[in-house]
Amino acid sequence: MKALFVSDNHGDRAILQKIAARFGNEVDIMLHCGDSNLEPSDPVMQPFKTVIGNTDWGLDYPQSQLAVADQERILIVHGHLYQVNFTLTPLMLLAKEQRATIAAYGHTHQLAGEFNQGTLYLNPGSISQPRGQYQNIGGTLAIVTADSNKLDVQYYDRRMQPINDLHFVFLRQ
């Protein structure tokens, strides 16, 4: 299974079009972790399973979504309702309740990845307004390739190029 994760484009339609054109035929599923600032009816949003973010005022996206792709149970949230700026505990509790193998979130505009008790917690970072240690990259997205033995996480920049230093492999037990 191969899944693409993006978040926090904040109205930047062009980057989502570029992502869908580049990766749409290479991945099994594309997920958006909120703050798209685009209507669900906008054609650029159609390839993405999407949740509502804190700046998606008046848009009709769910607070969370659970997608199943192959053997993976993928939970996506934006993060603002789960205190991700301070702790992952509320998200971990939701992921456990949903039996998620991958739990992805946005909101912080900072990429992150952690494997804990059989679940990958992933923040693809902001594709358009990055913050923190990796903001000089100019925006990131993540692709997770999963099989029964491992979860392979590769981050990409806005030019759709893999970032060598941001490639991680998490072994399943």
C-alpha cells in the first residue's frame, strides 16, 4: 500500500494540482490533513480524502476520517482539536479506539514521524507555509509505503523531489 499525505496548503490550489498530477497514478490513496481553504466541490480537492482544519471556516469536511487501504487503517485529523501542539496523547487515544495503523495530522506546519505501539503518527508538514526546523525546504508532503514488515516514510519538497535526509523506515514487530 502506498499513501500520500499533504496538509496546510492554505488556498494554494496550484500545489495540489501539481501533487495530484505527479503522484496520482503512483499511490493508492491521497489524504489531506486539513487547512486546504478550498471548497469540497472544488475539482482540485476530488482526489483527496480531506478533513476540516481550523482555518477551513464554513467548509463541510469531517473532523476525522478513517480510510482503509489494503491492510492499513489510516486515520486523518487536522490536529487542532487534539492538542497536537502540546501532546500526541489525545490523537493516540483516538487512533487506538479506531484501531489505526497510521494516524496523520496537520496544524503544526512541522513535519513529524513517530512509530508507537504499532501505529505510525505522521505529520506531512505544511506544503505551503512550513515552520520549524525544516521550513527552509519550502514545504513538504509525505508518502508512506507499507507492507506487513515495515512502514517506509519518504518526505518530498514542493518540486516533488525526495528529500534524502527525510527518509525513515519503521519496522513492525
